[in-house]
Amino acid sequence: MSVEAMTITGSGDTETQRIARGLRLRDVALIHQLVEQYQYRLVRYLIYFTGRRDHVEDLVQETWLRVLERGNRYDSRLRFEPWLFAIARHLAIDHLRRNRDLSLDTGSSPDSDPPSEPTAKNDPSPFEIAARTEDALRVSGSFNLLLPIYREVLLLRFQEELSLQEIAKIVEAPVSTVSSRIYRGLEVLRSQFKGTTHAE
């Protein structure tokens, strides 16, 4: 069991059962604990999903408010992360549609900056350690240029380590579509990476 799971689990309950009960009871201590544990990952997801940093803080706050409001809908048979990311995704899409900032099929608006990793207070992940190498910096630059539909599934699969089924629920698409997006995103990354290597 991970350290994260042990900090939330207690008295014979699974991690998800404890979260579900705490959300139903609006347990303030549990909410603070969830924010502490998932805030960085939520910020990172929204930055990569929207392709920009502005409004992410507002979206994160709104996500946690929605978690409180809809806590009784959380299914303790499922992991918490996909449910959290799905809420954040719906709020982000609503925000982007209202402001007409982004189409998921065409990418970020022309005046937006490429996303960058939020500052983490925890130890760096293997992805972040690898990103310190010259080759990985090229990959990271190419990753930022991917269309959001590809960037999102690659982040959820390889950074968040979610299953294809969990990702399918978040993006509301069949598993086959998720697999295709992952494959296509990796192909685009590979071709962009080869292009930058040959250009030098």
C-alpha cells in the first residue's frame, strides 16, 4: 500500500471507502488531506489539458467545491483520481466554451503560452528527472505542441498512470478511442522529436 493510501486509510476501510464516507459527511479534515495530496496533480492536469496557466487556480478551487457538493455521488468501488479529474475536465470544458478560448481538436489559442510543469514541493517524479536530460527536454517541448486531446491522454496514461478504462471514463470516449489517441500522440511526438534531432 502506498504512503498516500496509508495516510487516508484507517480502521479496516479501504482508501476509497474512507474517502467516500468522508465526502458524504463533509469531513473537513479529510477534504484538507485530499487537497494536500492531489492539488499538485490537479493543477498539472488542468495546465496540460487547457494548454495554459491562466484561470487554472480558479478551476482548481471550483473543482474542490464541486467535490464537496457532489461527494455523495463518489463510488467507493472506484479510485478517487479518475473521478476528480473528470470533474475538473468538465469544469475546464465549460470554462473554455464560455470564453471560446480553445477547441480540443485545434489546440491552444494563438496568444497562449505553452504549458509548463507547476512547481512541486514533493520529490521529482521519474518523468521530471528524465526531463532534465537534453533529449527529454526536446520531447517535453514537442509534448507542449500536441493537440490537447493527445496531450491529455498521454499525461493521464504515463504521468498519472491511469488505466485505459479509467481514462475512457474521464474523457467520455471508448477505450479504443483512448488507445488510438495515445498511439497517435506518441507517433506525433516521435516524428517531432526526430525532426528536431535531424535539424541540428
